[in-house]
Amino acid sequence: MITKEELMKIQILHQQGMSQRAIAKQLGISRNTVKRYLRAKVDTPVYTARAKGRSMLEPYKSFLHSRIAQAKPVHLSGEVLFREVKALGYTGSLSLLRQYLYQYRGKPTPEPIVRFETQAGKQMQVDWGQMRGGKQPIHAFIAVLGYSRGMMVIFTDNMRYDTLEQCHRLTFEYFQGIPKEVWYDNMKTVVIERDAYGDGQHKLNQAFYQFAKSMGFIPKLCHTYRPQTKGKVERMVRYVRDNFFRPLNTKLLAQGLTLDITTANTEVRIWLDTVAHQRIHDTTKQKPAERLVEERKHLQALPPKILPVTSTLNSHVILPSLHRLSQQPLHHELSVYDQLMEAI
């Protein structure tokens, strides 16, 4: 029995060119299950009634208990224990084993933080950052590609689901493709319930589930209390706030002007192209703009609905659903803001 989220992963990984054997290994399910669902071409899992009886894990529980006790304080992962019980004859899935371990152990011990680099085109990380509160809030949708550190920033006055989806579409258009995975934290617009079907098996927001499936990327959730698993974008929220938003906002306030969303979206595209993507990144030791050229070759193709109609995205024409104009709109020519940006 698999969840609809697992079915989505099977279908998307197959679309991305992964073999049935590789899909089964990555998801911890049998190859026959993968084959059956790919052949059936169904949108929802098919549940087959099974006679009640002993769990497939029952003969191995005493072994698992002894291994966990022997290893303390070392935390044996589900993958390690899966290999060991498989060698003893266990024929069940990794997900079944993980569910049992989660129940037996309770809250898992945090794993050590490991910094890792990702392959080109594989991963994007997404987060929201609040730039301004109050009656005229400004939020920043920030997306960072794992390999190149190419970044997209979109300012909005809300974090509703329709806004989140539109920000994704604009981001995919800007990057000229779609990564295989996108990582999030506990956004309610993305996930309804963590571990709903067992450890690591989350229940997604239905609208977002359909969107991810239609775009062809797999949503991933960073571990609870471990934002480091989404560290690339966490750092970029601070970077955008400290190096773009606050300098521009304070410059305008000194002129008696209020920064609105339209101006912020116009100026951030200039800043991305001339500053953020042209700096030498501390980790990669290269400019994000240079690595982005390479990463774009490995991104999945855009679906027809969001193929750009021009060679570049007209960034200051943001759809009305993304923002409302400030009650104190700016009435100066854009050259004024260009001069302000040069002074930052």
C-alpha cells in the first residue's frame, strides 16, 4: 500500500528518466509495486484488501530491538537496519520498517549536520522572508538553485497559496526550467501534516500536490528544527534583507518616500543581475551568473503554459494577484531609483 504522495513521486521520477529499479530503491518500495503503478497509469493509489495477520516485521522485531540497544548511543538509521533484516529474509518495504522504528524509538535523535553540494538541475530551495510588517507588509518569496546559487526574489503583500503558486511560475520562467526537487519548511500552503503516513511520509496540500505533479518536481521538506537542511535559502533571506531591501528602503525614507511592491520588484531584478549574481560566492568561489548558465542546461523543460513569450521576463509587470499598490505610490521616473541603487 502506498500513499498518493508516493504515487506522485513514482510518476515524476519516471518522467525524469529514472529506471524502475532506481525508483524502487530511492522510495524503499518493491520494484513490482513501481511497475504495477506505472503500467496502470492511475492518479490515485489502489488499495487491495489483505487478510489480517502478523506484520511482516514480526519475526525480526527482537533482532531490531537488540541491535538498537547494542548500538547505543550510536543511532542506527533505517537504511542500515533495513539492509540487516533484509539479509535475514525480510521481504517488506523500507517505509514499513521506518514506520515501526518511529513508533518504537519515539522522536528520532537529530542527525549531525552535513553540508553538501547538489548536482546541477537537481535542487531548489524556497522560503518566505518578511521585509516589512504593519498595515502595508512586504514579504519576499526567495528561491535559490542548489548548484549555481542562482536566485529569484519576488516581493508580495501576502503569502496565500495562489501567490505561492504564481511565484513558482515566475521563478521557473526566470530560471528557464524546472529543478527535479524543491525543498520547503513547514509552509501550510505546502504541507498539511508532517509524517501523516509514517516517518518522512507527509500529507501535502491538495492544490500544491496537483501543481507539483503538473510541473514535474518532487516537493521535499527539511527536517523539523533543522533549517540547516535548507540553509542555502535561509542565508539568502538575510542577504536580501541586509544587502538590498534595507539599503533601498532607508534611502527612499530619507527622501520622504515609501517603498512599494512594484518598485521593489523592479529594482530587485536590477540588483540580481548586477550585484547578487555577479559576486564571487564564498562556497563555490564562482559567480552565480556563470554557474547558472551551466545549471540551466540540466533543468527540466518548461511546460507550454509558462513558456516565456519574450526572451526575458518583464519583471516589473507582476500579475495583480501578487500585489496591491501601496497607498503612497511613488511617482518618480525609474531613473531616480537607478541613481539610488548606484549609491547603495
